[in-house]
Amino acid sequence: MNVEQLYEEITHLTPADRQRLVARVVRDESEGATTRPDPSSIIGMMADEPDVMDEACKLVMTAREKSRMRPADG
């Protein structure tokens, strides 16, 4: 089903049901945007592995602290 077909189906709902549907979609999207990282990003790929991500960040910061080319504090 494409967007146009879906919209056509929605027009058959009562105005109150359409408003509830729109409110739910907006709420679900706004909540999803803040709770689910993009799975194609490194953070999104590691979303289910917070301990691994913490360890990777520690390793990176340790490497930066030891580097003479780029200090960790800026």
C-alpha cells in the first residue's frame, strides 16, 4: 500500500478517529526519534551493546591521550 492509498483509507474514518490517528503517529514518531538511534550509524549499530560501546570509547580516549599529534583536551 502506498501513501495515496493509505490516505484514501484514512478519509473514510470519522474526524475524531482521524485526529486520534494523527496524534498517535506524531507521538510515536517523536518518541522513536529520541529513543532509537539510526541503525546505520556506529551508535545505532551498538545500541544493544552499551558495555562494548563504553569500552570502545575508553580505548579511543586512551589512544588520544597518548598521541602527540592530537591531545584529548582539545
